Amino acid sequence: MNPSNTSLSFLLAFAVTTTAMADKEPAAPEVGKIHNAGFESGTLSGWKNLKTKRAEISSKAHAGQHAMALGPESGNCSQEVKIRPNSRYRMSAWVRTDAGSEQVELTVRDFGGSPVSIASALAEYTKVAVEFTSARTCSTVLIALKHPSGPGKGYADSLELEYLGEAPEPTIQEFVTPTLPARQSEGGVENLPDSAMKWYLDARFGMFIHWGVYSSIDKGGEWVMHSKVIPPDVYRARAEDPEKGFTAAKFKPADWAELARNAGMKYTVLTTRHHDGYALFDSKHPNSWTSAKHLGRDLIKEYTDAVRKAGLHVGLYYSPMSWRYPGYYNVSGTGCKPNVWGYTAEPWHKENARLMKEEVYEQLGVLLRNYGPIEYMFWDGGYLGQSTDRPLEDRFWDSGKYQDPKGDWQVGEAYQDKDESTGKALGVMGMVRKHQPQMIVNERFGWIGDVHGEEGSAATTGNIRSEQTMEKCASVQKGGWGYVPNAAVMSFEQVAVHLSNCAVRNMNFLLNVAPDREGMIPQNQQDVLLRTGEWLKKTGPAIHHTRGGPWQPLHGEYGFTYAGNNIYCHIYQDYRHKATGTFTTQSIGSKQVAKVTNLHTGQELPWKKNDNHTVTIEQVDYAQTPDVTVLQLSLTGEVYGN
């Protein structure tokens, strides 16, 4: 995985305005105070954090002497700011770019609602602003600035966070109108119809597995080759060390599948190859580095057989990028993108990049042909030089139905897959739809995707996702996706809240485990999953085979799923009326209630329908499951029936 991702004085009690004076670090965070909002300290003080990338101080200021510069290529910087819960705010900044073909984005997120953002591509300073409302459970907000791509830079200055007042009380909602993502086509390939997506949406919960040679390098995680700048030959020797390297000696995929089943998961996704280029299967490309060559084992064959036998849906992960190729940073041979390896532009990089692409095509052919039905593919790393440039990615990878016969990076005849009707060489999605026509894919390989992802451990917020089919992925291990010895893990309660938060927003939750070099999933990770499975034995009807709705969720307080004639109320720790031992729904209109049940206890609860068509449920025992209490509201007819 890629690690992913205003100076103010009070107006009234909490509103703030920018100053051009140098900031001093406050003794404690102030409400509404953006540290170094005008960058007049001459540093990135308050901004520079682990997610900072290609950000620096510039003299191209809007006001005062300094501004922030982001780029070239992908650059970003962010700051967490203390705010008032249950409040309205306006966030603004002055931004500009070096060229009108590029842009700067201002994004506000992690306030309890859907992220809000605005971008400008103007080469002169322009003020941009967004408004947001913080949830009752959120006391901080993340403010982020980004230059997505391009050879120039973007600039930001004079940020301001303005308090607009308290948030109004939530209004009573009627049923939202269910909508399905619109069918789309790109590169001559259309995304899958609703019928092909049904199993995936019904599943709701899956197991992600990051496992590879990086699992043998202590405290490295899956990005260790990059983060510690280990040369490919040194990395390979360390990973293949027979004593301390990647051995898969205790790999029993049937045990992994059993754990997933016991956790209430319905599909699994294993890394067939990560960014280090090591494949867990047999690849015949001469440049390939594989478990078949290293260990004499096709680990993907063992995995797919075991998962399928267990009755789970089979998913794979594949990263087309590879740090083993300098050409990854310089596919044209003329302009090398920033990198940790110290590569500079060399004409031979273009051919090196072509070989990288050719290896990918050979390996995709193996994965698509040799392992039976593959139901889901999680692409990761289709961007080039670790910088997003969708048009270049599409041209380079030929991500649509066919390869461009006049393209600059031709795949050799021996590694081409032809369309039988036209004789044309197939592109990535052409190969997918030929060999695995029902396989769901995500959007991280230059094509629009059937599924779009949200990544990381931050809370899932905002409304029901209706424009796209969405999946949240996070790691149960804290501090990385690949194995780290003695790492802490998420609690069961955190996992339950994540899963519930996804379900009420009509999203899937893909939870990662990190086996060690021998193939053993650490016991503390297993324990969390098994507790989740025990919880799902009672609450599963509110997760599996449901859809988000029929009302929008309110972050930190409640959300809803439904199926058939049942509405499931997911009530969280910070529900504002929890102390009353009751829960009041939104309006059910003219529909009638048959009964209400606490799913965890099986207890039937008293209820009353109010004049405004809401339903108040009484005698709710929140103490038994304080983080997520799930109530089943059974209607006398279908939720969306007549």
C-alpha cells in the first residue's frame, strides 16, 4: 500500500483572522488556531508531519514574506487543528500555480462529515474557500494542501479558519431514494453491471493479507526496501537468507481461510506481488523474481485452492510498479521523477520501463489464466514514479481494451494476448474481461474501476456512498500493512465500529492481517478477528446482505442498514440521548412496525410511533455493547416496498 495520503485571532469567542506576523508555538492548541497560517516563521513549523511530501517555504507570497510551495510532481502537507464540536466553519486559503495546466487543492477532512475540497489552476493568487460542519464527536479537523502532479509547483498562503456558529439540530429525515452507481465506460471497457457486483456488496467484510519477502525484514513493513533505500541486489540477498529470510515454512492457507470464516469475513485478498517486485507465483519472464524460483513453491496456487475450498470468494492484489526498475521513475527516458535512489535521467530508462511493463503483462496473463475464477483484483501502484498522472498511466500501461500499436512501450510478441476476433493485442482490461469477465477490479491501474477505495485507519465519515461502489481498507496491525514484530493491534471495539461505519454508508470493509516470514498470523491479530466473528454471530444480519440506509448516518451517533422488511439501527458511543436508555429513529412515514429487537441480546423491546412518524425505542441496554449497539426494527412490509 502506499502510505498514504489556518495566524488567527478570535472574532467573538472563536472566529479567527490571519495575521502576517511570525507565529510563536502556543503552550497548548487553541481552538480555531492554525499554527503558522501565513508561513511567516520561514519554516514548515506546525505543518511538517509524516505525510508531508515535497513541501517547502517559498518567497512567492500572497502576503508577508513567505508562502508554502508544493511540488514538483505530487506534493502535500497537512495540519491537524483543534475546533469546536457541533459547529460550522469556513476554511479559506490563497493559492496559485506555476502553470495553468496544474492545480492546488485545499481539502478539509476528519471532522465527521464527507471531506470537502476545492482546487484552483490559476497562475495568479486566488482565494478559495470551503465550509464544513463538525460532528458532536469531533474536536479536531485535518487541513491539507496538495499539488497533485506536474513539473511545476503550487503555492498556498494566508490560510484562515472562520467560526460561523453552532450547528443546527439534525432535521428529521424521510427515506433516502436508493440509487445505484451509473454504468461507465473507459478505454473501450464498461464497468460491471449491478448483478455482477451483488456478491461483493452482500459480503461487506473481507480479509486483506500483506505477505511477501518484506515480511522477513524486521520493523520494515511492506515499504522497507524504499524507506531504507535498500539496493535491489542487497534487498534480494537479505530476503532470501535461508536463516532469516522469507521461508513460508509454516504457511497453511487453509488456516488463514478458517480464520477469515470464523471472523465473519466473506472474501480474502492476498498480495501476489508488492512494489518490491517479488511474485508469490511462477512467472516465466526472464526478469522475474518469484517464490517458484526462490522456494520452489507457487504460493498463490496453494492460497487460491484453500480459499475456494473454504467457500470464500477469491481475491488477489497485484502491484504493477516495481522498485527494481530505474525506468519506473523515467518512462520517457528524458525526465526522471524525484526518487530516493538518486536516479537521474538516462535515455536507457525508457527501454527499462518497457521491460517493466512487459514483465507485468506476462505476470497478469499467468494470474488471469492459471488459478480458476478470480472474483476480485485489488490493483495498487499503477501510478508512475509514485506521482499520479492518469493520462500518462493510461498511455504507458494501455489500461483499456487494446494496446496502442503505435505506443512508445510495446510489449514483445511473446508476451502479448490477442483478441481472437480482431487479432489486436489486448490491454490490461481487455485481458481481464477475456479471461475473468466477472472479476471486480478497483481503480488503481489507470482505468475507472468497478470499485473505488478509501485507505487508512481514520474513521469513515460522511453520507451513504451512492455515486460509486466503495471499499475501506485498513490494517488490524498498527503501524503498517506488512509484518512488524510485536506490533500493537486495533481493538475489537475499533474493528466493530469501523465495520459498522462502512456498512451504514454502503461500503465494504477490507481488514488487513500481516503474517510473518514463515506464514504465521500473529496471535494478537487472530484474537481481534475471532472476537469480531463472535460479535457477528449475533449482529451479522445488520452487516451481511444489507445496504446502507434508509436514512443518512450521523457520525459518532448513529447509522442504518436495511434488508427486506428490517431496518438495523447502529448506535454509537456518543449518541446524544444515550443516557435516556432510548433511541429515536427518523421518519418511517406511513409504514408500520411489527417489533423491535436488540440483536446482541435477542430481547424484544417496547416502542412507540410518534406524531412525526419517528419511532422511539425504549429500554435499550447500551451497557452490554457500548461502542456499537444494534437494534432490529422489523416493519410489516418491505422497507422500500409499496
